[in-house]
Amino acid sequence: MIQTKREEWEQACSDYPELSPFTLLKLSMVRYGAVLSPNALSRLQDPFYSFGKAEPFGISFEGRTPELSMPGPILLRDGSFVYINYGERFEDPYDIEYHQERGVFLLKENGETLEEVDFVPRPAFFGKKTSRGTPMEALADVRAQKLILTAYQRCRFWEGGDQCHFCAFFTGGHSTGAVNCQDIYETVREAVREPGRFSEIYLSGGSDFGGDPPFETEVERYIQVLQAIGRNFSGRFPSQLMAPAYPKKQLKRIYDQTGVTSYCPNIEVWDENIFRHLCPGKEKWIGHKEWVRRTLDAVEIFGRGQVCTQVIGGVELAKPYGFSSLEEALESNFQACDFFARHGVSYLSVIWHPHKASRLGFQPVPPLEYYIRLAKGLHEIRRSYGLVSTNDDYKRCGNHPDSDLERLDCHAATA
């Protein structure tokens, strides 16, 4: 019997009473996606909501209209942030409409209202330009309380066809390469002026293997950008660097010469064989075993709980290289999480969003049940080792379903 998304959500609430209904709804929304109705999109052009037209990660979304601005994350009534690729082609998405008389946004399925939702207000620095004339929203994105910055708006793995097969970054034809450090400094300075908006800075970018040893060009670039950011602060500042797995010597230079406080060498896929097929650039320039070794080494520099690695939840089941069963995929992820947690590394997941510009293209994603079990299992393993993903919880990030569950631990501890 085919269930509606509402029926599936209600069944999940019944099967997992220990989880918040909002957490389960968020998982469902991210898994199925959502489409903005014309009246909702019209309302979202208001400067209070409009995030602008810039796409700092250069992803092409064919469903977007160039003349219209897109909003930021969806906000649920419990404070959960929901990230949807607006303009993506989803198989069976939710609808979001604007109710003119009530002045609210409604999450709907087949015309039936499931929830009242809202959108994150536009950051105060959006719409402003640096002294060089660069639009600040072209340099930064916003995720919950994280200020997201890119140091290099290009990925050199694409040059030889070695890009990760699930990746669609910088496919929109707008990549510009290295950013200007003065632009970054001014953007951060302006962003942090907004009271209570940001609690952490997150820096990433496309991979650049140039230099001797490999990635030396990228390492030096990150040092310069982090130093530019650091001019806004005294000493170390709450921050996270998402970058390839660097050798200890390079990583130590980054830590010693900047104010960065945490590090995320995202492995993306745990299984070594699947990693080799889906991440050919990472395999070619670093390799699976070396990636894992360097990730563990990073704990010596940043400390326990200040290093994480992320997987694209669901891509381990993608055809033709993925696991043939959900149980195999879950077991592989749980083994990986336990392994990393023993060494003080948080193993997190995000939900896979197939994109036609990627090598894998559009493929069916795993069922909602898979993502619930994955989030619950990863959270329970990390909790058993006393690891808390402060940098990636629901308040600072909100992009990891498993770390969202940590707010329930806080509630249980105070109950």
C-alpha cells in the first residue's frame, strides 16, 4: 500500500516516539524536497526574506528563475532549520504556499496542510558590497548560526574528470577561483555586526591539488584567508575548516598560523571500494587509507571532539557501485562511526541530493526509514563515546540529522 508523505511521517512518529515529530518531519522534507508555489515565491521577494540570486557554490538549478531571488533555510516551529535545494527537480516534493489572509507559509501535500513554517530572515550584510565592489552574498552563505565562506570557488578534480560522482558544485558556470582576502575580511566584519546572528565561521572551497607537496597552494590559500578572517578577532575564534585530509605538517601550519578551532576532512563515503569509484580525485591524490590516517592524526592537533568527518548519507547505495541492501549500508556506516569515535573523531551524515549535473545523475534515494535509522544509530554511537558535535548541532548548523538529535540529550539531562 502506497503511503502519503503525511501517513509515512505519522507512522514514523508512532514507531520512534523517542524522537521529536519535528525532527522526523525535517528528515522527510529534506528527503522529499519542497517546491515553492508562485504566491510563496512572490512573498519571499520581500527584503526581509530574500537571500538574493548569488550562488556561492556555483550549483546549477534548472528550476530557478534568474530574475527571482531565493530564500534561506526553512524554519520549523521548534527552531529546526531545514535546507532545501530550491529549484531542484524532486520526484514527489512537498508544496509550500503562502496564506495571504493569515500571513503565514504552509507546508502542504496534495492541498492538505501539514504544518505552518517560516523562513530565516535575510542577513543584514546581504545586499552590501565590499570596498572592491564585490557583493558580499557572492562570498558567503548562511546555515543556522554558521557564516559559510568559500576560499576557492572552483574544484580542480573536475579538470581531469576526477570529480566526486555525486558532486554538482561549481557546475553553474559562475566559478571565479580564489577569493580576495580583503573582500573576505570586510564581509566577516560586516556580518558579525548583526547582534546574535552568527556563533561560528565555516570555511571551505573546491579542492586544489597544486603545489609541492600536493595541496600546498591550497594550504597557503587557507592560511591567508583564515588570517584575513582573524583580523576581526583577538586570538582564536569559533571556526571550522572543511578541507581535504592534509598531512600533519601542513595541518599544523594551518593551526599554528591562524585562529581556526576545528577541522572537517570529509571522507564522503566510508566503504573503501565505493570510495574508490565515487571519489576518484580523492583516491588519486590521497587515497582512502591515507585519508583515514590523516583524519586520526588531526586529533593530535585540534583535540578530541574538534575533528569530524562527514558522509553523504544514501550515496553508498547509489548504482552501480553501492551496497545492494539497506542493512549492509547501515552496518558499514555504524562500523565507521564506532571506529572514528574511538579515536575522538565525530562521524556525521547529510542527506544525499541527486543532481543531474553530477556523474551519478538523478537516482532514487533511500526511503525515509533508512535516514531515520542512520541518524539515530550514528547519534547513539557518538553519545556512547561522550562525543558532542557542538560545531554541527541544530543551532549552529542544522544540516546533520544525527547531530540534531543531541538536543534531546540536553533535554534528558535537565529533566
